[in-house]
Amino acid sequence: MRIHTLDSTLCEGVRGEGIFFSVDEKLLLAREIDEFGVDYLEAGWPAADRLDRRFFECARGAAFRHAKLVAAARLPQARDAGNPFFAALLEAETPAVSLYAGVGELPAEQARSTVRRLKEEGREVLFHAEDFFRHYYASHLAAVEWLEAAKAGGADALVLCDSSGGMLPSRVAQGCHEVRRRFGGSLGIRAWNQADVAVANTLAAVELGFDLVGGVINGYGDACGAANLCSLLPNLELRLGHQTVGRDRLRELTRLAHVVAEIANLAVRPDQPFVGRRASPGAGHTVLRDLSPEEDGLAAELEAVGNHPRRVLLDSYARRHPEFREAQDSLAQLEDLDQDLKAADGTLELLFHQTVNPHLRPFEVLDWEVSTRKPAGAAARSVATVAVRVGDQALSAREEGRGPVYALDACLRACLGKVYPGVLPLRLVDYKVRVLEPRKGVAAKVRVLIEWCDGGRDWVTVGVSEDVLEASWRALTDGVKLQLLRQAARGDAATFPSRDSSWAV
């Protein structure tokens, strides 16, 4: 059965503790999640949140390949066509709307009339009955009456919400069975996780014929979070045999989980099923062998969601480049340093380039230094000096910037731009730091992720150290080296001098 997916990472996910996405970050994630292949991308509340309203303004001209962009609204606010909430909802210009309504809070007729107004404006309406199951068991007739009213108004899908997250799967199944018996068309399920059964409740609804599921990447959300799409989608595709995003796109799930986590400045839990680094059981265990009926073995299962064991990852590249087998020790060393290569695609690609073409060494760092001074009554300024060797040339530069990383980046470009002008258009578009060992306080290791853009593609590099500047420097030099090696591979850069220097500066 084809199961439609409603992703709410940009809407419900931002309600998780400590999570904040800027407008630019939401736009980036919207592109990533759309490319993954979800059907609906619920992105915020334009009538209630200024940043969400700005996001929809920026996304208005964006072309999504797979997903329909969805604006969310609540019925008490959006019920009157003349009020500003309703106007803001329409100004978002999304093809679909998630209309949330608390069962019994208002007369059912208002649900019907609001849905009808939205349909008249050309919107696809996903009607969400909030806290449906609690109301269903308190008064079957009243809960069903609300669904009938929304359906009469023209709702495209009726979505039952376990908003309090307290229902057990057997109770959810009983309510879903009755609703499926009474209503045709598309039925959806949204489950929250206060009782740790959000995924189980969603699967129970699907087994009763519901064809739309809602959730959040990594299960982020208010209180204990929402149904975790990183667990839900593999179970639907691999265990139940339904089609969601499709097997080909499902291979990107692990990477997407780590990208979302890094932009949220959080870690993917190591023990998170399917996408965590400890999802692979120990030798001799077969607990996951039955997840994919067509494919046997743990390696095939993890590969199905893109969580490659090191052996599988190496083998996939060794088939094309036999010499890459020699990179196993380097890859193991990076993993030991907690460098998350699933999120840092640029650092991993750099490792591949350096292994396949060990003679290519674009530059060697001789020395770097940075200092920051804060005079009273003035802004802090940083000054950096960098010295590098390119072939037999020793190049150096001194630059001032608004911060130490800014100054180091400017210095590195000033040195290399004299020989490699291809580094000058590079843009550092994001910079994130996370403490890896919180209990060690200021002596803890930190991980720095830098996102780069050259106008045509984006990539992320990572650096780890007890010194935040050294970690930043490693991520900086990796990003620049990768750009130069790509240019050399395309044949549009000068031949690099051959020097015996490590890429891991």
C-alpha cells in the first residue's frame, strides 16, 4: 500500500527543548527533506509566528520536487475569513494546509465552514482532530460528528491525533478501526510520544488501512517528542512492505537524520534504531536479520537506510578503487575522534580523494596564529597570521576579522588565492560547535562543523580537538583542500606539487 508521509520537523520539531532553526536553516532543511521524498512538508504557523511567516515568504518561489509545502493553523484562530489569522494563512500561499481543531472546543459546524472556505481558496486541507482518542472514548458520537463535519466541508484527509501521547496501541487500533469503518478516503494518524509508543501507535493505524502518517526526523518535538520518522519509515518499508519514500531514497535516511541533528546542534543518539552508530548489534547477533524479507543479513539492513557498517562502506568504494582499502585505518581513526562522517560529507570525500590520489598535495601548513583584543568601549577584533608552503613557495598573510575563525579563513584564502584563485569564491555559510565531553568542562573535546558553498554545491567538514580554534582550523583546511582536489579531478586546476605531507592538518 502507498503510505503518504507528513513531515513536521520544521513545525513540531522546533518545539523540542533547545532546538531553534533560523529562516535560512529552515530553507536548507526544507530542501533536504523534500529531496528525501516526503509527500507533505509541514513548515510552521504563519498566523502565529513571525519567523514562520518570514520562512513562507522566502519559500514562496521555491520549487519543491516531491513535497507539498504545508502551513499550519488552529481552528479558533482561522475560522473567520475576514480575520488576520485567516489572511496570514492564505498569504503563505502553500498548496496544502494543516487545520488543527480541538474536538468539542467549538461547534462542529465551524469545522465544516472553515474547511469549506479553505477549499474555496484552492487549498488541500488536512484536518487534524486534536486529542481525538481521548474524546472518542469519552463520547464516540461527539468525536465522530467532528470528523463528519470536516468531511462534509471537503477535507482531503482526516488525521487523528493522539496529542497527549498517552494512548496504548490497542486503544488506538480500536478507535482507528471504527473510523475506518465509517469513513472512506484518506485517513491519517499523528502520534506523540509521552508513553514511548508513538511509532507503535502509528503502525497500528496503518495496519487498519490508514494511508497517511505524520512524524518528525529524530522524533523531536514538545514534551517527549513525536513519532520518529527514522524508525517509522524503515518499519513501514522493510517490515510491513508498504511504500513510503521508496527504497532508493530510504538509503538517504541516516544522512538526513544526522544533517537535521547537526543543524539543531544536537547529536543523534548512538543507540537510536536504524540511524545511530550503535544500531549494528555485536558479532553473532541476528536481531535485525528479519527486517527485510528480500535481503538477508545485518549489513543489507543497515545499507537499506544508509547506515553503512565500516566494512560495507569500504567495500562500496573499493569496488571502484581497490587502493581505498588502505583507508580503513584512517577511517577508524576519524571515528575514534568522534568525527561524524555521516554529517560531514566533505571530510569523508576528502579522505577518498587523498586515498585514491595520494600524490596530490595542494598545500602544507607551516604555521598559524590568531589573537583577539577587546579594548574598552570598542568591539573585539581578531588578527591572524598563516604561513603555508605550495611546492617550493612559502606564502604568508596577515588578516584582521570580526572573530578568530573569520580572520583565519581570510588568511588562508589570502595565502592560497595567489596560486589557486579557485578558493576565492568559496563561502563559509554555517559554523557550529558542540561539546563532546560535557563532564570535563572547559577541558572537553569540541567538534566543529563548517558548511561550505561554492555557488553550485554545499558540503560540510568537521574538526575535533580539545582546542576550539584547532578544531576550527582543521575543518577550515579540509574544506579548502577538498575544493582544490575537486578542481584537480575535473582538470581545471594547476597540477599540485608532490610533497609528503598529511592532509590532516
